[in-house]
Amino acid sequence: MQRESGKFGISDKRGRCKTSSDPYIQAQGLPEPTLCTGCKAVYRHKRWYLDAEAYEKLSADAKVARQLCPACRKIEDGYAEGYVTLRGSYLWDHEEEIRNILQNEEAKAMAKNPLERIIRMERDGDDLLIETTEEKLAEHLGRALNKSHQGELKVVWTDDHAICRVTWQREG
């Protein structure tokens, strides 16, 4: 039996709120271990890890389950939960440095949780648009950029915290 539990969605019979509404995360879990055929992450202990040595060892076993991890599926489908928009003349004067900061922050986030990735980063007119697989990564990228280059930062979450929109701007 499931019940409605306020604005954060469904709760179980004990009244606990569902912690994730991510449609790419399977509620019943996966067989352990499972290998991601895209990014070569390993699923074990109910989460995904980047472990090249374990992947190499497990990939020799034909019985080990294989599939795309949720992040690779989101990238394949173009399903973003975080949106970052960067604006201002300062951005383009420091583009290479800013892109490096964003990619370094993504690498750090991926080391902790390989499901946190940048889907795309591209220029659209005078804006740099970034889409992320996880909403928390979008907020993190905005805050890291604002910490290192100041500017105006705006972070907006949807009511159910399923999507985060971040805008950063700095002029000359």
C-alpha cells in the first residue's frame, strides 16, 4: 500500500518518503555485480563505482550482468535534471579557464558518484548552456564557478527538487 505524502511524493506503508523520483534508477536494484557497457562503472553494494581494476577482472566473466548505468542512459536519451546557464562578457574572456573548472568539478563529482555527469556543454548565442544528469551537480557547478570567479548566481529548484536551474552571470 502506498500513500501520498505532501509535495515530496509517494511514501511507503511506514510513512517514509521516497528519496528519489529518478525514473532511471530501478527501485528493485540490479544483480550484483553489474557492469556498465558505456562508462565501465561497476554496480555493487547497491551503488555504482568507477573501479577500472574491478571492471577489468569482472568483464572476463561472461556470467556477469551488463547494461548501461543510469547516467549513460540519461546521456543517451538527453534526459537532464540540472540546467546551468552562464552569461556575460567575462565568461567569453575567460572561457577556457571556466570550462576547465567545470570539467574538473565534474571529474571530482564522478569520482564520488559516477552518476553525476555533464550531458552537454555548448554555446548558444552569448550563453554557455550545460545540462547535467543530476540536479545536485548543476548546483555544485554554479557554486564552484561563483566561488572562483564571483558574479551573480541564482539557483532555482522545482517544488519536488527533481530539477535544478542555475544561472551565473558576470560582466567584464
